[in-house]
Amino acid sequence: MKLKRAEISQEDIDRQKAIMERLRAHNAGSGAAPRAFIDTYGCQQNESDSEKLRGMLGRMGYSFTDKEADADVIVINTCAVREHAEMRVYGNVGALVHTKRNKPGQIIALCGCMVQQPSVADKIRRSFRHVDLVFGPQALWRFPEYLERILTERGRIFSIEDDPGTIAEGLPVVRDGTVKAWLSIMYGCNNFCSYCIVPYVRGRERSRAPELILSEAKELIAAGYKDITLLGQNVNSYGKDLESPIDFSELLRRLNALDGEFLLRFMTSHPKDAGERLFKTLAQCEKVAHHLHLPFQAGNDRVLRAMNRGYTRTQYLELVDMARQYIPDIVLTSDVIVGFPGETEEEFNDTLAVIEKARFDALFTFIYSKREGTPACRLDDPEPKDAKQRRFDALLKLQNSISEEKHREYVGKTLRVLVDGESGDLRYPLTARTNGGRLVRLSGNAAPGAFGNARITDCNTWALFGELI
């Protein structure tokens, strides 16, 4: 799909902006500003989408509240990656029947990946009658239009059409925080890992134009953001759909050349598309953080084939070795799924062996969650839940010991850190991040957004402790 066919036209965006202004004028004439509540589940892309929702609501004259009962509009931005997140959404949405009973004019909207699934939308239609609006990720840019229709016509709206995906530029954004910022460079996914619902609900890969990414980055830097994370389901695929050739490494180099003091991070990299060109770029670009999130998911080749991951255990470990050759101080993190359908004890032991060999700084670990509509949901899954839990616990124990060992290596060193917040801990009142993304709890005085040097004095499995010097 070429970029020009994926873009929402400026005329359509202008129409949404005109609706925002109409609702703003309406709300301004109704006394106190109406209030909105946004609840976000899932990944960084969902967080970025919620910033756009806040931007549109703010443009429409809404203020924000952290209490559902006080809100005139509730928006729940959902995640479809794991069953646990879906169950939480159902529970929380069910409880909103009470807030709507007390505030009959309250509008409840569900959006995001979970509701893009037809079976979920049908369940909401039948069992959650108090929900007014349901729309998937591809329809987010039409939120003002939907909201106006509900306010003026009432009724219910469900917008979950099967759509390969679009790019909507120019929507207003209200960012969460002043130090860190999300910057989406592409949307969707073409990988179709057999366990993953994302390509079905977020559509095909589509890259934003590089000049628009650079322009947004300049705006973020000028606004004082210091830690900018580039987002994409697989950032290594960036640019493949553009008419003018550019790849992710070249985009990183162009962003690195921008004026200002800041750090660039990115997620997520797919191992099948990572390689020497990317690692050279990380090594040569001083503003690109020395952190690589490279999900391996399983350490056994048969399981990797069943997952449709596109690489072998040996190829993955070769990538790890290459990355460390180019960037000796790289912080390496990864994702692992335990209990994929049919995974045996011996195959799980291969995953433990990869962890022993790669020695990740941290892992994001999950027990396999069946997703209807994916190829993996049709596979036989004879292993009992207690066996999967036992393996999961063994994996956590191994990785926690490695994480603590690697953190111990920092003690006594002085590191450049970015102060990003306050902790509320009297002994270590500041929080910060190293170049590699390690959490540091700090004593000393500094404002969020300040770079400084920290002497590391202690650690545990999850954090470093130190003092600003």
C-alpha cells in the first residue's frame, strides 16, 4: 500500500476540525465545561492514540477528570493482545452502568484494538447496552464526528469496518508529561505471527512521511521533551511502503542530526529485519539510546516456526552477538511467551538456554493467551495450566537473577542520567533513566528534564539507586 492511498485527505481532517469547533462553541454556551475521562490499556501505541483523543476532546471544550462518576464523556481505549486485559475491560465497563444510571446523559465510548474484533463488538452490542460508541483504531480520526452524532441524534454507533488502515495527520494532541514523548513513525503490521491479533485489528504496515516525522520531532524538542520514543509494531519495516526510498536507519540518522539535547528510543524491532545496518547506526548516532528491545518469544526452532517468527534460535543469538560487538554497552531487553500451544518441557528448556546465553537486562514475559481469529488458536494445547505456570515461574526466577547481577555491575560507576520525575520517597526523591533505559532512584536536587551525572550506590532486581553529583 503506497502512502498516498493510505492518507486521510486534508479535506476530511478539516471537516473533523470544524466539528471540534462546533462542539467547542456549544460547550462554551452551556455553562461549566463538560468533563472527560480517558482510560488506556495496552501498549505505547495505545498511549499515543489516547493523547490524540485528549487533544480532540480538549479542542472540543472538554476538561479532564480522573473519576468516571464525574465525567460527561468516558473513553476506554482497549487492548486485544491478552485475555487478562479484555477481562479487565469487561469488568470495568460493566461497572459503568452505575455511573450512567446516576448521570443519564453520560456518553460511554470504547475504542482500540479489542473492539475491532467482530466477536467483541457483537458482545458489547448485546450485553453492554449502556455503551454508546464503539470504534476501532482505524476510525479514531472520526471521533469528533461520532461524538457530535450521539450528542445531537442519540442512538448507538459501531464503527469496526474491516480496514487495511490509514494515516491521519494533523490531529491535535495533549501529551501525558513534559519529559517523555511518543512519536509514531508507522502503523499496522505485516508479520502475522500466529499468536498475534494485531495485524487483524490495526491493519497493514503504513509509514508516515519522513518530513512529517522530522517536523513533529522538532516541535517536541522545542517544547522541551528530552526522551522521545519512536513507535511502530516493527520499526525495522519503516519506509518499505513509501514512494521515495528511506529505511529506519536513515530515519534515525536524520533525527539524530536535529539540534538539541535529547535521547531517541524506539520500539519494537523484529529480529527477522534487524541487522548490521541498524547496529552501526546505533553505534554511530550519539543521540540514539544504547537500548535494543528485540523480542525472541521462544528459544526452540520448531516453536518459532509454529509462531511464524521468521528466524531460528541460532540466527537470533548471532544478532545479539553482533549488536554487542558494535555497541558493547547496549542494554538488551526482550519478550518471551511461555506455554505456546504444543510447547514441550524440552522445548521450554531451549528458551531458558537462550536466556542464559543472551543474558538480557530485562524481559517482558507472558503466558500464552489464546486469541480468537489467529492461526495459533486452532492448535492443540495439551499442556495443563499448572505446568505452564511452573515454567513461567522458573523463567522469572532465572531472569530476575540475571537482572540483579547486571545491575550489580553498575554499583560504583557514575552514569549520565535523565531526571524524569519525582518518586515520593524521602530518601530517593527523584526518578531517572540511564541512556540504556534503566530506572534509577536518586537523591539530590534537579528538575525533571535535566540531564546529570549519578553515582550508583546500590541496586535491586528492578532498579538502580544513587546520588546526583
